[in-house]
Amino acid sequence: DGQLVVGALTTHGELAASGTVREHCPLLAEAAGCVGDLQVRNRGTIGGNLAHADPASDLPAVAVALGATLRLAGPTGSREVAAEDFFLGPLTTALGPDEILTDVRLPTAAALGPGLRVGSAYVKFPHPASGYAVVGVAAVVGLDAQDSCRLVRVGVTGAASRAFRARVVEQALEGRQLGPGADVAAVLEQASSRATDGVEVLEDLFAGREYRAHLCRVYVKRALLQALQRARGA
């Protein structure tokens, strides 16, 4: 019914290799293939990744961008929490002390943009030591028959204390013409320049606040361009 349901113990390697995931939620498969290294992808799970809530982890960007729903279970029953409400801060989630994450529900590409040509992409600047995202961006673009942008979702990780939707970027692209005759580079540049509006950008020994904000703008543009190209079938 338009949803891909993934059990919490599904490994990153299984997600990246699954034909079902690649067909119905290619953004998740692509991001899962970017997690850590081969050993991590073969042992780490989607449930562990999301419940750990590392602010530089890859999959929260996908969950937020797609509007995923997380099912939590405890002694009194189960409940569902939207991804944007699940991540509260560094290593902090909406999970209660007596709850576990049992599955993740993501809309399929067809359900996300019915009647549209939908493309998605996940790109990141990995930390050279850990592989975590200094900045990572999950983007979805949906075009109508006139190449007008009718669907745009942008999830960002690594830049702030938790993964977030770059809604200002989305609003700047909604309804814009992104066909061959448009100055697509200029449109994407203008939209991506707003990537950190209203966001308190992190800084550390590897990346200062200004540098990380610059990376955020660059990688938002790259992710959007790649998603757009895939929506066009390029």
C-alpha cells in the first residue's frame, strides 16, 4: 500500500543489496551503501543506526527526507513516531527507557510522487577517519510533464545536532521550471544557498562552522542536481 516496511534488525548490507529496496526506495539503498565500511554494513542495522541517533549518521537524513514513520514497542503496546519528531539531539531520541524500535516505514517512490518522474540521491563528505558524514544530504525531486518541480525533499545530516529537513531550500524550488530551457544551475545555486538558514551549524576540530556550512550548501546542490538528473532519466 505504498509503504516499504523494514524490520529494525535489517543490516545496511541487506538494504544496499536488496532488489526490493532498490526498486521501491532507492534513496535508502544508496545511503545504506555509504555507511561505514564493509564490516559495519554487514553487522550494523537500520534500527541500531536510527536509535543511536548520531548527528553525523547517514540514515537519519533519509528518514527525515522521506517522512519515515518509526514504530516503537514497549510494555503498554506500540506507537508510531514521525522521523522528524524522533531525533531530539545528539544520541537522544523519542524512545522511552522501556521501548525498542521494531520497524521503519518509508513511502515508496511511486507513492511519494504519484504521476511524477521521481529521482533521488544521497551524497556526503565523509570524515577521512571514521566515514561518518561531515555533511550528508538526501534529496528527492519530482517533475511533472512540463518539467515543473512538484516534489522536493531535502534531508541533511552532519551539519547540526540532529538530522533536519532543509525546508527553506524546498520552498525555493517548489513550482520552479527545471527543464532543459531553464537555467537549472542558477536555480539550484540560489536554493542551496539557503541550506543552513535558521540552523545552528556544528563545529569541531575537523570542520569549523563556516566550512561546514559551506559544505552543506555545496552538497545540497550536488544532491539536488543528481536527483534531478535521475528524475529526467539521465
